[in-house]
Amino acid sequence: MSYIEEQLNKCRIQNSNEPEFIQAVTEVIEAINIVVKNDEKYEKFNIIERLVEPDRQIKFRVSWVDDNGNIQVNRGYRVQFNNVLGPYKGGLRFHPSVNMSIIKFLGFEQIFKNALTGLPIGGGKGGADFDPKGKSDREIMSFCQSFMTELYKYIGPNIDVPAGDIGVGDREIGYLFGQYKRIKNAYEGTITGKNILFGGSLIRKEATGYGLLYLTEEMLRQNNHEIMGKVVSISGAGNVAIYAAEKAIQMGAKVVTLSDSTGWIYDENGIDINMIKDIKEIKRERLSIYKKYRPNSKYNEGKFLWGIPCDIALPCATQNELDLKSAENLINNGVVAIAEGANMPTTLDATKLLLSKGILFAPAKAANAGGVAVSALEMSQNSIRMSWTSEEVDRKLKDIMINIFNQISNSANRYGLHKNYIAGANIAGFEKVADAMISQGII
Ligand code: NDP
């Protein structure tokens, strides 16, 4: 049995109750097999076994009081995965599905994504099995304050810098930052995604969605396609999906779908993004009410939006939302490119099929790195106590995304894996992290 096979088996056995984590590790390890076989130092320094074991996993109780005076208890998590390239960095997810497997898969992915940005940030992730949906502002505040009262012990601007993710937006970040500052009596940039009034960066809210489109545009351009005039299907209706849709429309594409966890909308004439922002960001309503304002659009219950014909598909909701059947439909309907806005939205079998059919495929760790990249720019601005303009941040974001695409394309080419951007992203991220681990000794 080869070193790689042995380590993958061991990881599967040791983490047998963590399917999402095993899925993420399998994808990375299969892709870097070629690199590890090619250079004996990775086996000599036992890099794989060290890489799949987080530096530490923190799990804690979060007690809070709801509006009826009842005491509620949730589970909080922070996985500090790897800090060879910089302080741990990665978002917090508040969703009932959150468990250790999901946080570990996200933290593991984050290591390589952060490496690809070229900025000094390590990988981590956290969250809680708390559902913000339907909660009052006071309940959200109560939960966030309790969560931070435990988390603050483990984080800091040079240690670990959390941010938002599913269920954690502007409002939650504000409450988390307020409580951190109160307990530590320190005004420091320990959380990113902050409001612009107190240390946030311009373009942070837009960064993941905009960055996704900058990278997609570059991938299309280098493969003799363009985004102008293309039909784009997007899933999700949160932070990533909304700003991906906005940038796609600005680039001259037509966005025809969006979804939430109860259903999806199809607007053949092109979705009105300002109306979506009003529904989701201001009214905090469900997506289904879009039809009330656009009677010609369609609302469908359920998840299966990938049956709609499109040129470009951008899954931006959650993990494993694009399965084999979805991939078959997209291929039959002539899809040209897929770029992952969400983390691991495509199942392993769907990914393999799409690659075998020559569909251009930009994996999450490259395609959605714009959010963490601008978070790192927010850390820089906080450190020097300055704020850059929207134009400056947007320009830096675009440069970073184009640079990421070139890195993943070149890394794939170096190993003769032309246009396999999944392999390219894993190889480019792995080489940086593994080489830094070797340089820093056995720790
Ligand atoms: P939001 O909470 O803003 O939005 C998530 C969207 O996805 C909502 O429309 C939500 O619907 C839907 N959704 C969530 N869970 C499910 C589910 N189980 N089934 C179907 N739909 C679901 O999150 P973000 O937009 O921030 O994050 C979306 C994805 O992008 C995640 O995978 C996240 O990890 C990834 N990501 C986010 C970054 C960021 O900067 N925010 C950076 C990089 C990656 P509903 O409202 O009904 O729950």
C-alpha cells in the first residue's frame, strides 16, 4: 500500500463518523497523490498525517435566554486547523446542521484556500448548531454574546480571526465584535466582516460573490469564452449568491435562478437583483415572495434547480447541493462552466463526471477565496488604522482572483493535467502549506 493510500485509510478509520470531513480530505489527497509520489520529502516528513489532524478542536456550551424566558443550550465549535502561513482565519457558521464533521471539512478546505490568496493567513473554522431563522434581534444578540463569552479565550488579531459564513452576517458580526471588545477591553481587529462604521472594509460584503465572477471571467477568457450574453443559474440567496448575481449582471450575463432552503425562483427574463436585495437584506423575507412582484417568474418548492438550461452554473448555497443527477442535467443542457461559490457544493461523483466531459470547473477553494482575501485586507487596514476606498479594495480583489486562476492553471499544467483546475487548486495550495510545514520543523 502506498504512503498516500495508507494515510487516507487511517484518516477514514479515525474519523469514520465525519463524512463531510472525509469527503474533503479524499478530494485533496487524491489530487495531490501525483505531487507526493514525485517528491519523497512529503512522505519523509509525514506531511499528510500531520496535515489532516487539526492543531486543536474546541467545543463548548452556549447557554442563552429566549424571548419567553426559557434557557436554551447550543453547541459552539472552533477548529484551529493549521497556522503555518498566518493566524487561523475562517468564518463562523450558525445553522442547525453544524457539527464537528462540517466544521472540520470547512477548516481543512480553508487551509488551502487561504494559501492560494497569497496573504498571510492560516486555516480555521467555527460555528454553532444555532438557527438564527425566526429569532428576534434580542435573541440573536443574547446568543452571540454568550457564544463570544467562551470563544474570546481562544482568539486574537495575531492568533485566530473569525468572520461570517452561513447564518452569520452584518448583524451577528456586530454583536460578536461588541462582546469581544467589552470582555477584552481592547479595540482590535479580531473579527472581519465588520460594519464599515467600526473597522470593516469596503467591498467585504460583496467580495466572495464578486471574486467568484472575476475568477469565472478569467477562466472563460483563457478558454476562448466570454461572460457577456451568457445565461447563468445560481443557487442560494444569501451573501455569496446575491453578489455573484449582481456582478454577473454587471458583466452582461442574464441570471435566471436563485434558491433558498425551501424553494427556488426561475425568472426567464433575468432576475431583478435590486428586488432580491430588498426582499433578503432589508425585509428579511423568504424568496417565495419574489413572484408577488414579478408575476411572470416561477416559484418551485424543493431543491432541484439544476434542471434549468444554462451556460454557467454557480452553486452558492451549501455543501453537496449539486449531485450526479444535477450534473447530468447540466451536461445534457449544454453547460459550459461551473464555478463553486459555496464550499464543497458538488458531490465527488458529480465532480468526476463534469471533469470527464470537459466542463470548465472552478473549485471552491479557488473560486470563493475572494471573501477571505478581502477579510485579510480588512486585517491589514485595521493594523495600519487606515481605510482603503472601494476602488482600491475591488482592484486588489480582482488582481488576487486572476492570480489565483493563473496559479491553479499553471500548477495543473506542470503535472500535465491541463484544464483540471481541481487538481491545480489542491496542488498549488498543498505545496505552499506543506513546504512551510517542513521549514518550520516537527511541530
Ligand atoms: P448565507 O447564510 O448568507 O446564505 C446561505 C443561502 O443558502 C441561503 O439562501 C440559505 O437559504 C441557503 N441554504 C443554506 N443551507 C441550505 C441547505 N441546507 N439547503 C438549501 N439551501 C441552503 O450564507 P453565505 O452566502 O455566506 O454562504 C453560502 C455558501 O458560501 C456556504 O457554503 C459558505 O460556506 C460559502 N462561503 C461564504 C463566504 C462568505 O464570505 N460569506 C466565503 C466563502 C464561502 P435559507 O435562507 O433558507 O437558509
